[in-house]
Amino acid sequence: MSFFLTNRFFYAIGALATGFILAFFLPWLLGPVRVLLGAAALLTLLDAALLYAPGRVAPLFGRRVLGDKLSNGDENDIKLYLENRYRFGAHLEVIDEIPHQFQRRDVLFRVAVAPGETQVITYQLRPTKRGEYAFGALNVYAASPLGLVRRRFRCEPQGRTVPVYPSFLQLRQFELLAIHNRLTEVGIKRIRRVGQSQEFEQIRPYASGDDPRTINWRASARRTVPGAADTLQVNHFQDERAQQVYCLIDKGRVMRMPFEGLSLLDYAINATLVLSNVALLKHDKAGLLTFSNRPGAVVAAERRPGHLRTLLEVLYRQKTKYLETDYELLYATVRARVKQRSLLVLFTNFETLQGMQRQLPYLRALARRHLLLVMFFENTELRTYLDAPAATTEEVYNQTIAEKFQQEKRQIVLELQRLGIQALLTPPQQLTVNTINKYLEFKARGMI
């Protein structure tokens, strides 16, 4: 059904009904009210005729424009194109049938479009789970300037299914910054280079700010004007390349906890995708290993065309499990699949010191063969609760217990660092930036 009566029509009918009631007591009103009733009927028919006038083309065109995939955890732009082919200005109400995962019924837009013009509506959707999202039809309700009748157009009635992938928008942002060496703009700190563990690349002219210790005196002496500042030559080094970087993602029940709609697993997946891309841009090899109570996906560390796409497809299919994670299985898998010394970035979550200590033998065994970085998560909701003022004795008691949990997280970091294992406690929202920071720090210090 495409024919609908508007609120203006029912207001008119209500006014006429009131007029007929008054005419029962004031008979002289009956004639004018009947004339108004006839006028209302004629205007309604005229309005319907304007909206349903036959033509060779549809009087209104609508189209939804979005990408082939959506980015998980990011605001994705959705555009609605509306073209008015009526000979009069149309008042449109647009209802977009968005996927049920968003649990929203308020995607309603009201616009006025002049005859022959096109209106573009842009809004954002932020998915928080990977998977397939089915869009329905685009419903456009058109009304003429009379506004008594509304005609519905179902644009794109077949709908469209779009997959939600790990955060490729975040990936592109960091990719551009890495290409132009501008990672510091998003909080990536500069790391002071220690030692000379880098590979020689070339000899170039001295520039202000270069380390005097890198001056090549023999190459400088061959210049025609010895001693001049512009004739000094320095050795230029580059970071060592072709090193292996593996991301180890825990898929156990501890990674199901949500923060701002995204689970810890999705934060880890987004950070893995960005870190892998930065590593590839730095000419290193990126690999992936997922684990839970059973073996997960394993992607060998490589640097070949299309490797990032392979990682993206594997990450898209990962899901959390409900059982306890088997760290002995993780150690056995790494021992069998990763032969060369590598940087292992372990994304997991430890809530108690005892929980970490149960897995400590396997973490120490991994750290003996590789450079192990344990990334686990700060409970930001707990921090917000602790920062709130306590007004009652019960609230003071609850905050004391919450502070105990926060302190235990910090003790886990100190215990791991005491045993020579790199560890970082990070808010989920800062996971990507902090992970890249540590990777660049390890590269600069020649620790990999």
C-alpha cells in the first residue's frame, strides 16, 4: 500500500466534525460546514491526483550509497540521494531500514526538495560487531504543498547485505601517517635511538640536527672545500628489515568484556590489523596466531603482495569462546610454527595476579625464545567509578574494593617486568596507539 492520509487531513476532518456538532445547536452553521466538507473532499482528490499523476518515469527517485563493507568500531558515512521529478516542491519523509544489529528505529529525515532538484542526506552508523548486516528498503513518503495525502515510494526494495570488517578506516589513517613519517600526530611518541643496531643505507650531505658521530670523515675529505659545513658527509642508517612480528590474540572468555560497545576481542583485532600494516610498511614481516581452548588460525609471517588482505579476511572470521584459554597450547603452537626469533604481541586480559601467575611458566618460556610483549586492558568503567565522589559508607566500601582490583592490575605489570617480560596496561580505546608505540620503541632500540 502506498496511499496514506496525513495529520493535516485528520485535523481538517476533526474541525469539520466539530462544525457539524455545533450546527446541531446552531442550524445556520450547517450550510457553510457542508461547503467546507465538499472543498476538503475536492482538495484531497486534487492532492491525490498530483501525487499519482501518470508519467513515463517515476516521479521520485531515491538511492542509498555506502561502501562494499563497513568498518567495525568507526563512524561509517551513509548517503541517501533523493531526486524530485514532480513539477512542484515535495515535502519528503525518509525512513531508512537499517540492520537490526543497531537496534535503532529513529532513522527518520524530513526534507523539502524543489522540483527537478536532488537532495543528499548523510548520516553515520557505528557497528560494534563483525559479521553481515542486512539493509532493508529505503522508504520515501512524498507530499505536495497541500499536504493532505502522502505517497510512499519503496526505493531499493531488495535491500543490501554488507559485511562489517575490522577497522579498515583506522588502518588507512595510520597507513597514511606511517608513509609520511607523521605517526606522532596521533600520539605516537618519538623514541630516542640507542646504539648502532641499524643497517647502513647511504652517505648523504650533513644537515642541521644530524648526530656528529655519524660524520664520515673520509668521504668529507674528498670534497673540494674541506672544512665547509656543506661539504661534510654523514652515514645514513635505516632500521633493520625483514624482522618477524606476530600478533597472538586470546579468544577466551576474558576477551568478551565490552567497552563502548566493542568487545576486547574486537579492540585486539583492530589493533592487530593496524600494527600488521605498519610493520609491513617498515619492511618487516607480519603474522597472526589466534588461540583459546583449541588451536585457532595461524598466518605465517610474510611480506608479499596481498598479505594484508589475507590477514584482514582471517581476522574477520574470529569469534570469542566461552571456555578458559589454554596457554600450554599457545606455547606448543608458537614453538612449532615460529622458528625465528620474533616480536610476539600477546593480546589478552588478566583480572587477577593469581590468574596471571597460573600462565606465567608459559609466558616465561615464550620470552626466552622471543621478544614477548603482553598487552592487557585497564577497566575504564572501574576508573570512572573510582573518580566519582563517595557520599555513603557503602560507596566508600565499594570504591575500596574497586581500588584493590585496579592495584592488582598494576601489580601484574610490575611482576611481568620483574621477570623480564615486556608488559603494558592500556585503556581499550588507546590499544592501537600504545601497541604501535611499543613496536616503534623496540625497532628504535634494536630489541627485535
